[in-house]
Amino acid sequence: MSINLIPLYLRINPARYHFLKFILEAYDGLCLLSTVPGEKGCVCVRYPLEKAGILYPLLSELASSIKPVSSINH
């Protein structure tokens, strides 16, 4: 049996990657988290459709904790 995983790409503060990974791993079977090679601060969350009702509210709650650092132009 194969499970179809939906990819969701997010830009986060790279220093918060392990925090996000730790939280997501606490929800067994919720999703897979990986970095996107060559894209600093970009991650891919892959999840089964039936977990969207748990994942999206969780990510919404975590948004302020993982948001990317804004760039400063000189």
C-alpha cells in the first residue's frame, strides 16, 4: 500500500529548523520534514491529506516561532 504525501514548502528561520522538527516528530505519523537543498531557510513538509486538519492549525500556532528573519537592505 502506498501513501500519497502532499508537499508543502515553507520559508522559516534556519535557526528554528530543529525546533520545528522536534515539535512535528511529537505527532507520530503526522508528516515528514526536510530541508530544500540550496535554499537556506526553505523546508518541505510532506503529509498525508487526512492529517491536514491537524497539521495546518499546528503550523499556524507555530508561525510566529519559526518565521524567517527579515532581511535588511543597506
